[in-house]
Amino acid sequence: MTQPRIAVGTPQSRVDGRLKVTGRALYAADHPTDGVLYAAVVDSSVGRGRVTGIDDRATRAHPGVLRVISYLNAPRLPYVDNPGSNNPAPNSRLRVFQDDRVRFFGQPVAAVVATTHESAQQGARLVKVSYAAEQPVTDLATAPADEPATYARGDADSALNTAPVRLDLTYRTARNHHNPMEPHATIARWDGNQLTVWDKTQWVVGGTQQELAAVFGIPQTSVRVISPFVGGAFGSGLRAWPHSTIAALAARETGRPVKLVLARRQLYFGTGFRPAYSYRLRAGSDRTGRLTAMTHDIRGETSSYETFTEAMLAPGQMLYSMPNVRQAYATVPLDVNTPIWMRGPGYASAALVIESAMDELAHQLGIDPIELRKRNEPAADESTGQPFSTRRLRECYDVGAREFGWQRRNPKPASTKDGDWLIGTGMAAAVYDTARAPAQAHVRLNADGTALVQAATSDMGPGTYTSMPQVAADALGLTMDTVEFRLGDSLMPPTPPHGGSMTMASVGSAVQDGCDKVRRQAITLAVNDPRSPLHGVNPDDVIVRKGRMQAKNDPTRGETYRQVLARNGRDHLEVIGSWAPSEQNRFSMYGYGAVFAEVAVDARLGLVRIRRMLGVYDAGRIVNPKLADSQALGGMVGGIGAALLEHTVTDPRDGRIVNANLADYLVPVNADVHDLRAIYLDGEDREADPLGVKGLAELVLVGVAPAIANAVFHATGRRIRDFPITADALL
């Protein structure tokens, strides 16, 4: 019998909210550890070359300093290949303190271990490193590229040559950094050959645990990773970075636990970034706006020692209908640290270009931007030939246009003013893959009628501590206050990365499976027990409400979990729930959205202000609308940053990031954020997973930046193709 949904779909407040606002939530660096030492990283001050000498005499003489570790005295580490990790190229990853080679500015070249954080920091400043410096390669535009990944259908180049309407556009996007509130940190402790780390990570098992086991050449079971709270990450925690290895190495060398917390500046060259892109897009259509061809020639940053790629090609293959497509995506090795996925990875960067180009085409043809997109809606995924599991993008357009007041828009650019401000509106489509992966969850129903659910997932902010109990409560027929969910420990059942919008679909489905099994165990006990009021009832005809099992057609026949477990002498029931997506995908599965923006541009100063934004999303079942709003509004804020503010600046002389701080690397603040609103289409996607969810956190960032860029054009008549859009570009 299907359980009634009571908690799922309701706007529940965060169960961990009080812990966070009172400061009692323990993040990676907060865990009390007896005898802990402190480590600080010495970063390279050249962008490429070799270390020729390390003078640590002043450091070793500094009070509290116990050890200076570098390639001169560090043990050789096995660095076993780790193909199951999220490292882009595990066999070529950076090997900490294993040689004298400097591959990027800010690379760790030594670590200082001391009795206090302050002593370690000052000791690191006293280390003098000499180099044989070489000129780093940092320019995406001029550096040679790797062999590109390609895709083609039809003959795009020939079709473009004969298209009645043609565009040939080049866009450039800046490097973006994650900048979470919590800096990356690790505490490492060895107990014999057993390593325990408290780490800021988005992948407890496959990320930190597997990587540290591979680095030190020990069994994965010899590494325990604990990460109950993550103070934001946006993708920067999807792999284990060198500082985690340094903490573990220092702990082993000193025989004491070691805590290492990266400074804010070190996050800019120590934990990845969204790579910059140069993206040439050519498009052809007939005079009614029907697309006939597109070509995409993409160059993206990667490091010289690893190859990082992301899903840059997918949107150009399936978002719009057209018979001819050609794509080439080439990575460009630079002397930088390796990029990493950042919210909406690949899709956000590609959509910024494609959706800006669609607006340019609409303007050239004199067609409303929404109407142009509708005319190019595909009937199926033209990259695979598969039907869509659900695709309600037209409905997103219609709902968004109605709620935003799109029909009041004067289509002529620079035609609407409010004093000195030029007013413009723009829109863009959003799309993101419905990612899913195998997951497990442990479910225990206690004799007192409460339940404990555990899984080794993370929670960097979307509300996993709250949404999982909603699923569990409904499946078990309990109230949310009687269900406890624990996470963030590698001793718990394994789960996929906490990223890619896959946690709810994957872990949530495993939670539901485990809770369904435990509920059926309890029902089976009751219907087979002659002493139970439910004896003889068909198990499929029994439902559970507030911990009481009852016959669906006769609610007077029933008893509680507590009663049946006590009578049968059971102190608990438990099971490992599991779920995995089918290996044979019959459908093309994506989440969709339509994003609308209104901007004001100061006609004299070129300043851009966001007046209001609206996102309408086809994201399947929404488990918790309150948490979904938090995700959607946060995604919009991130998109504002990408469109108008965020830009990492590199000094080409030495590879130094010159704005590696929150004073010079600009992100949106309260003054930049006004009227933000999200709407979710009611529905579910049962082809995707048992819960019917499609994922939301990545989707809500995709499409935001191009909607803003298109609104800026509508306000000013100026088309800016270099991002972010800065005031000087509009003057």
C-alpha cells in the first residue's frame, strides 16, 4: 500500500537551523581534538619553475614551531591511482612535497607545524624560498590547446553558408571562484595505521576517503572521514585538495593530530575555480526564426598537470531543435591550479553564450525572444533520439511571461527610462542534467517508535538534514520530530557526491527504499501475529499514520510500532536501503527553467542594478518549497555575480591572482539583491527516480546571467559579450 504524503511537499524549517544560528554546529575546524597541533602552508611566489633552496632557520627558531616539512625532508608517498575519485585526472594529480617543481603561483612548497595557529602562521611567513623561475603561461587566448572533444550531426558549416540569417559571435567569460563562508579545513589524526580526518568535503567516501587512502597507500577502510556540516562549497569540496594531504602527512610525521585551515587568500589558488572560456558561436536560421545550424568552438582553461572538462557541449546539442550542429571543445593547459566544478558546471557557461545569442537572433529578426524559443522547441532530444521524460519549458515561458508582466515590454532597446536610469528586461532558458547515482542508507526503527536514518552524504546548505526526514517520515508513517537523520561519516552507508543536484534523487530514493522495507517488516510482524488487531489483514491494505499501523478500510483495526515491537520482544528493526538508476536510460532527463530579469542602467555612469528577477522551473517534485526557495534565490544571487561582478584577475608576469580577497573579488551583497522570486511547476518525473525529483540547485543558476545580459542590452542597446559586464563597457 502506498503511504500518504504528509511531510513531502510542505515548507518545513531546517531542523539544523538552531544549531547553526547559535554557533553549535561543528564545522571541519571546530571539532575538539586533544593535543592538536596547527599547520600553515608556505605558498610558492612564482608561477612556474623549480625550488632551488628553502631557508627555514628563522622559522625553526620561532617559539612554538615544531617542524618544517617540504620536498627536502618529506617521505615519498605512494600516490596510488584513484580512478573512482572526482579528481579530473587522478594519475597526474599534484603530488604534495614530492619534488621541487612549481606548477602554479600559490602551490604549496612547505608546511610549518606549531603548537598554536599564530606560531604556525608566523613561522610560514619566516620561511625563505628561492626559485629558478620560468615565465608562466596564463593567457587563454594565446596558449596552445589540447585536441578538442567534438560532436556533430548534419553538416553545420554548409548549412551556415546557405542560411538566410547568420550570426558569428565570440563571447568571453571570466574565471570565477567559489568563496564559501567556511574556509577549507582539515583536522587529521593517526591511531596506529588508522587515519581519522575531519574535513570540509562534498564527497565523504569517494572524495576525501578514497583519495587519502590512495595517497598514503592504505586500505580505504583505514581512513575515516567525518564531515557533519559544510559551510558552503558550490563545488569546491568535490575533490580532496593538497591541504588535506598536508594535514594528514604532518600528523603522521609529528605523531599528533594536526589542524590546517586555509586562509581566504589561499582558497583562490588552492581549491579550484570555474574556468574562463572563449566561445565562438555561429548560428543560422530562416527568416521565420527556425534554426538551421549552429557551430560551437570553445576554449577553456585547465591546469598544465591535469585535464579538467565539464559539460559544455550538452546544452548546444539538445536545448533547441536544429538539424545541423558542430561542436569542438578544447582545453588549454595553463600554469594555474586545476579548475573544479562550480554551481551549474558547464551548463551555466554554455547557456550564457547560447541564450545571449538567441536574444541577438531574436533582435535581428524582430521576433519576441520567447516566441523565438518556442519556434525551436524540439519534440525529442535530437542528440540521442530519446523522448524527454518531462519537458515543460513552454509552460515555464508562459507562466513566467504572465507573472513577470512580459507583455508590457516595449521591445525597442533603450526606449524605457526612469529619470537617469535606462530600464530593460530580458529572459533566458535554463537547463540542467537530471543526475543520479547509486546510494545506500541505513534505517533503524526503534522500540519507542522513533527512527534513525543514516547515510554518508554531506550537506553544504541545501537542507539535507531536513529533506531526508521528510521522505523518511512519510515512508515510515511517522511525524518528522520522531525521525533523526545523520550524515557526514564514512562509516555510514556510501553515497555519491553531494553535488550535481543528485542528492535528493539518489540518497532520498535510498532513504525511501530503506524506510519502505522497515515499514513492511513491522506490518508483516503485525499481520502474522495472532495477538495483533491486524492479524490476517493483507499487508498491502495496511497504512501507517503517526506511528500507528491500521487497516485502510477499517481504521479501528490497528496498533502502533511500539506495541508490535514490544509484544514480539524486538528492540528495533533495521535495514540497508539502496537505490540505483537503471543502466538503460530510455528517456532524456533534464530540469528546465525560464529566467526573467529587469535591470536599471545609469545612463551616465554605466552602473547596472537588478530591479527584480523571476525564475519558473520544471524540476519535478519539490520536496520542501521553503528549502527550494533558498536554493533558487541563492542561485539567482550567484548568477548576478557571474553577470556583473565576479572576475578573477591574474598578473601574467608571475601568475599571481591580484584580487585574491573579498575586497577586490566582487560578489553580490544585500544592496545588489532586491525582488527575487521563484515558481515551481507542480509535477513529478517518475522516470528519473522513485521520488519524482529532477534536481534544483544547479538548475537555478543556469540562465540567470544571460537573462541579465539580455536585459542590459534591452536597456541600453549595447551588446556586451565579455563577462562580467562592467561599468566601463557600458560608458
